[in-house]
Amino acid sequence: MLEPGQAINEKIVSAVCQAGEFFIPLGELVDLEKEKARLNKERQNLVNEIARAEGKLNNPGFVSKAPANLVAAEKEKLEKNKEMLVALDKRIAELG
């Protein structure tokens, strides 16, 4: 388990999801370039999802006509995705 602010000093595979971040140490088994590519693809998917949610929430027709619980769920999902994007960007930066 990593403490907040603790650096990762070994090759690992990571996953960022709503439940948190997962790190699996793999030593020499990790191809850093493939891991960077995978994380960047995941990042692009998050960016697209954030843009989609922001588009919905900035649409007065959606906000005024959709049930309040649907609007609230969309806002919550948007915030979670933004948090995941920050964590993913940090991980990508750590890989160099």
C-alpha cells in the first residue's frame, strides 16, 4: 500500500477506477512503452467521457427535462471521472 505522496520506484502496472488506484509490481516483466500507451488510451477514454458528460450538463434542455436523480448521477459520474483523470495523469507523469 502506498502512502499519500509516496513515490513509486519500481516498474508496475496500474489501473485507475472509481474504487481507487491499483498497482501491481512486475519487475522486468513490464514494457514501459506499452504501459504508457495503455495509460494514454485509458486517459483519452476518460477525456471523451468527461466531454460527453459536460456536454449533457451544459445542455439546458437535458438539465430541465431529465429527472433530478439522473442529473445528479451524471454530475457525480463527471466528478469521479475528473478525479480518475488527475490520478491517471499523475501515474503517466511518474512513468516519464
